[in-house]
Amino acid sequence: MSPSSSTKRTFRATLIPTLMTVPAIILMVGLGAWQLERLAWKEGLIEMRESRMSSAPVTDIAKIKLPGDTFRRVSVTGTFLHDKEMYLVARSLRGNVGYHITTPLRLADGAIVMVNRGWVPSGRKEASARAEGQIAGEVTITGIIRGDDRRGWFTPDNAPADNTWFTVSSREMAAAGGLDNVLPWHVVADEAKNPGGFPIGGQRPPALPNNHLQYVVTWFSLAATLAVIWFLYHWRRPEDHDVPDKAGPAS
């Protein structure tokens, strides 16, 4: 056999490496395809949320239905019940820890909507430390519609007796404030400045994370890499394909 023919490589798949590799490749491709579907879903969700938050404010609150109107802009007019404001704890603004002030707003028809007026630093928690912001009389608030918060696995329970709230719950807040006819949604006030500067409005929920594209690239890249490794493993010289079942007699 000539040197050139002895170095010529050929492809011959073997059973065990193939049985281990092919299912793994199929799984990775499947995960990549699933992440493509998740990417399209998340992009649609982000587009829907942004569209609602930039739409003209709803003024007829009787037409508001959840979850269809979640994140839609709304304009409500009423009178704040400042003596019943509530404190959402562990809220930060640009790295500064503080509170979100949530205050009942009594509408002209007697209904009450909870309004997240915005953020205050820890030193401004008490109403007396931000008296200018305790607006009296009728006010019009524009913001976005939110339903009750979902409590996460590690989120503590609300403590109404201490006026300590980790999540917005219309039912719990109504009971704690002795309020009737509280609407089952609340308003996150927009960026309009309050007298005295506090609370600072516009505390919208964080943007939805969208990492699905990098997951798509990761899974497809892993599948392609494994396929290349599998191919190169079987692309060998003829003599490398033939591994004896047992060693021959000693010379």
C-alpha cells in the first residue's frame, strides 16, 4: 500500500458513540426550536405592553377589564385619603432603598382605586416629612393599570397591622383601611411631579427580560459542535477503524 493511500481518511459510524450522540443532538435542536417560539412570544408580549403604555388614557373606568387592560394608561379623578396611605417596602430607585407610597383615591361615584404615587427615600416615609406632597382636594392622576401583585416564593406575607406591604393586594388593603368599594386594580402614577418632589412617580415595573435569542444561539451551537465532534471522531484512516477485539499472541 502506498503512503498516500494509507493516510486517506474514510467515514464509518460506530454504534455506541452514535447512540449517545444523536439523541443529544436532537434534544439540543429541540430546545433551540422551543426557545425560538419563546422568543416570538416574548417579543409579542413586549410590543403589546409598550403599545398599551403609550396609548391614550382610558377615562371610562367602567369599561376596564382585567387582564385585558393591564398596562393600559388610565386617567382617574378623585380625592386622596392621605390618612390611609400604605407603604410598599424594599423598593429602590437608582440603588437607593425606600418605599412606594400607595394611597386610596376616592372617585366621584364613591369607588376607591389604590394609587402607587411613587418612591420616597427611607427618611421621607412619614407623611410629615413630605407635607407638600400631601395634595388636598380633587386631583387627576394619569398612570398605568395594574392588577394585584403575584407573591413570589420568597416574598414575605403582608403585615397590615404594621402597615408593611410587600405586594399590592386590593382585598387586603381594603380590609386594612376599612374601605368599601375598592376596585380590583390599581394605578401606577406617571412621572408628573408632586409638590415638594416626593413621592417620585413613574415607578413602572422593570422591562421584561428577553434572553431567548442567546439561548437559541447557545443550543444550536452546542448541537452543531457535537455533530462536528461526532463526525471527526469517525473520519479516520482505514487502519484506525479496525480495532482488534483482543490482543494477538506475544512475539
